[in-house]
Amino acid sequence: MRKIIHIDMDAFYASVEQRDFPAYRGKPLVVGGPPDTRGVVATASYEARQYGIHSAMPCSRAVKLCPHALFVFPRFDAYKAVSNSIRQIFSRYTDMIEPLSLDEAYLDVTTDKQGIGSAIEIARQIKDAIRTELQLTASAGVSINKFVAKIASDMDKPDGLTFIGPSRVERFMEQLPVEKFFGVGKVTAAKMRQLQLFTGADIKRMAEMDLVRLFGKSGRFYYRIVRGIDDRAVQPERELKSLAVEDTFHKDLDQLSAMENELDKIAAKLAGRLTNRKLKGRTVTLKIKFSDFRTVTRSHSLPYYTDAFDEIIATVHQSLQVVVAEDRMPIRLLGIAMSNFDRVNLASSQLKLF
């Protein structure tokens, strides 16, 4: 039986800002840019969350909820440096570390370097080290699989430590609201409610074939996870699937020339990142979000691998012209992604999240 820990930093970006700048401490802080921009909240401090502010909320909405909140731009270099220090703490106990983002990761401590043996004690020591060495807090979930450990880490935030032992897992899953299940978004949750499926116990009463018929491949996952079955291993190296750059504009763009100028800037950033990571891809994807929040993507696969700005921009300009000719709605966001990488060189160019 595996011993899995999920570590999730508490309000990570905002906590780093409050640590580094004493004037921000104890005040509602929003990381994500000025409130008069088209940006969104990256992270809100717990003081700001008391007003209903949360991640991915438009900054314009956040300032209405809390007019006296402080807004600051993200400092990603600082967050990456702290994240690297957190990773070093993890590595004292195990090399089986699967980063999910800068502020959370899975750890498999079934066999730990220090021979401690107790996943709960390891999680406690990691939390203590993060607090003592980095002056930050983290929440931890401990269980026998990734799914339950991740849910557990969110149960007692901030600075929590929740253990769901083997004998409790199935009962825990029965009581879990369906909205907490992996892959259950607003649409799927609404469909489940229409079917009178409100908790794991409701799902557990259904036959596997019925769940698959209703929810496709996810139905098989629901059938297994509600019984506490999650065989996914902690994977220290996650294969990079794509690399993307996008930008949301302060004012909607309604002229093709302005759109192409912004795409040039985005493509230059993407080409630079590809070159820095020694990555070349074949599939270029243009992302467009209109002023009415509709999003469209257009992908084009080249017959060769590239990281060249000229080749990327020629591809997305062509796609943009087609989309704009079909839909004259102003544009609020543009993005470019490269995928389908050269697998020969990919192994030595994995994206390091810590």
C-alpha cells in the first residue's frame, strides 16, 4: 500500500508578497495587476478571500468586492526561486516528486530516504521546514492514493494536515460531493444533479456500464475512485505536451493590423522560450478569445520541426486572417502554443516547474 502526500502551498503568490513586503501583511492583497485592467486574479491573500475574492476572478470584479484591496503585479521569478527551495525540502525525503505547478506537488514516501516510515510525520516535518526556512505555510493531505491525498490537502486550509487512512478511504469517498471529483466541472456537475447524483454514495449505487454510458471514459474513473481505487503512480518527470504564450488586452482589438502586431510580440516570446529550452515543435495553435468571451483555436501542423519566429508568425497570421474574415467580433485575448515536439530532444528538455 502506497504512502502519498499532496503538498499545497497556502495562497502562494500572495504569501510570498506578504513575506517579502511587510506593508502588505494583514491586508487584503490581490496578485494579478491593477483593478482597471482586463486581467484576472492570480492569487488572493486570505484577508482578501474573506470578501469573496478568488483566483481567476476578473480584477474589475475583485475591486468591487473589496475597494480597499491592494493590487500587485506577479513576480514570477521570485515565485520560481521559492518553489525551487520547496523542491529541495521535498528531496530530503524522497525523489518521487511530481510537481503540478509552482505551489503544489505529489510525493510518494512509501520508501523514504530518512527511514522515518510515517507519511504523517514526513508531512509534518516538511511543513515545519517550509515554515522555519521560508517563512511560509503549506497544507498537506496524506493517504494511500493521489486523488484522496489531493482532496485531503484542501480540507483544513491554511496550514492544515489531514490524514485519510486506508480504513476511512471508501467512507470518505461516499460522503464527498460530486463537485469535488476529478474532472467534474459545472456542466458535468449539473448533469449529475439532474440524475440525482449528489455524493460519492449516489455514484456508488450505479453500475459501471451505466456510468460509462452517461459520462464516457470518465464514468469508469468515477466507478473506481468512489471505491477508493486510484492506481496512478507519482511520476517524477512529466512529459511536456505544449508550450504557450498568451496576452489579454486592456482594450479590445478590432483592427487586423493591431491584432497582427500583438501576435508578433507573443510569437517572439514563444520563440525565445522554445530556443531557451532547446525545443522544436510541429503543431502551431492560435487561440482567440472574443469580446463576448467565446474562444476559438486554430491548429496547423508543419511538415518539419521548428522554433523559428518567422515560421511561427507566418502560420498564425494566416490562421488569424481566416478567423477575422469569418467573425468581425473584437478580440480581447490572443495566444500561441507549440506542441508535437521532437521526441528525440524532448527527454533532455523537460519543463522544470520547480
